Amino acid sequence: MTVVDWKELVRWDRMPHILCPGCGNGTILNALVRVLAEKFEEGELDPDKTVLVSGIGCSSRLPGYVKLDSLHTTHGRPLAFATGIKLANPDLEVIVITGDGDAAAIGGNHLIHAARRNLDVTVICANNYIYGMTGGQVSPTTPRGAKSTTTPYGNPEPPFDLCELVMGAGAPHVERWTTAHPAQLKAAIARALEREGFSFIDVLCQCPTNYGRRNDMRDPREMVEWLRENTSTREEEGKIRIGILRDEEREPFHKRMYDMIEEVRTGEEGD
């Protein structure tokens, strides 16, 4: 497949999409298809060797709007499936699209161990602080005090910082951006696709339907403005840190594994 324009990557027959008006997932999809189209046109990636993997949730429906091979898996399991795909065919570029509930709750252990192993995949996490598709329940990233269907008086629990979580597990490339920073998000996806090993992008995004209307931000523009005002590329008290949080080089898991297999095979042949 030859791609020279991002519009050629969109499955227009699937439109209109299922996303709510003002949903931040549209910004993420826009950034992703534009980066992929550029990479394909420049020959840096092959569309016939690029795979999108997702689990369950609003963001996990995004691969269905892209003209690439994709796998829509069970809840919390996209990284488990991505592991199998990458080990079966290391030549494939594997991109996982997930959400805060999908990745950090039922999929939390998969996320930790994919980072620990340094699995050679790019993970884009649409973090809207809530289970958007399944009814607005509290998620692992819901801020303390925020309301949801399961925390109507405010969330009493501290939230996960997903970037700190994956960095603690050993992820070599980690970034955080928001849907209020579309140009930076696009550049982040491009960088992640250029890195070997586990790349994680935490994308703070708006959910006006299930998060915003319960937390006095029903207008998506209010939520985007909140993201812009409450984040910073510098360490600032009271603000969420965004930007490139870690950028290191480490040999990806599949290379170490295949090297070990080759050593054993060579040793057995020598015997």
C-alpha cells in the first residue's frame, strides 16, 4: 500500500465516528494518522508492516478508523497481544492505543511488565481520568476529589501517575502531553516511532460527557483550557509536568531473546 496523504489512511466508510462531540480521542487520531502518513511517504515505515493494537474503551476504537492491519482485543490485554505479535514477527512496527482504565486497571500488570522487558512497541495512552465508554466509573488516574458514577461524593483515592509507573518499571522513552498541545503530541508520536524499545506517551485528554459534566467542565473547551493552564514543561508546584520525561537507549526485549536462542542453538550444533 502506498500512502502519500493522511486522508488516504482514514476509513471514511466508518464515518461518522462513535466519539462524543468534543472528545479528545479525535485529536489523538488526527495526530497519529498524520505522523504515519509522513513516515510512510518518507519510507521510514512500511504500511504493510505496521500494526495497531487496542483493548476496550473509547480510545481503543481508534484503530478501526485507520486503513492498517489492526487487532481489537479484550479489556486490558492489548500489550499481551502486542507481545505475541512482536515476538512472532520482530520486523513489524507495533503501536498500542489504550486508555487509562484499559492500561492501568485490568491491564496494569501487562503495562508494568512490557515496560520492564523493554518490549519494542509504542504505547499511546488516552488518559481522560475516567472510564468513558462503560458509564463514567472511577479509573486509576481519576484525581483525588473528582466525581464519577462510582465516586459521587469525590474520589478518596490517590491517582496513578502512569509516567512514573512505567519509568519505575524501566521504560526507556516516556513522554506526557495533552490534547491542548496537538503539535507537540504529533512530534512525540514521531519520536516514539523512531525509538527502539518501549515508548510510552501519556496523553491527557478531555471527556466532556462522563468526566466533564460531573466535574463542572461540561464544555470541552473548558477542559482543553484546564489542561493548558494546569500543565507545564517545567517543574511547577500545582501543575502537571509534561514533555519528554525520559529518553534513554536500551536493547529491546526481542533482540535479547533471539540472541539467547541463537546462542543455545549454536551451542547445541557445536556439541
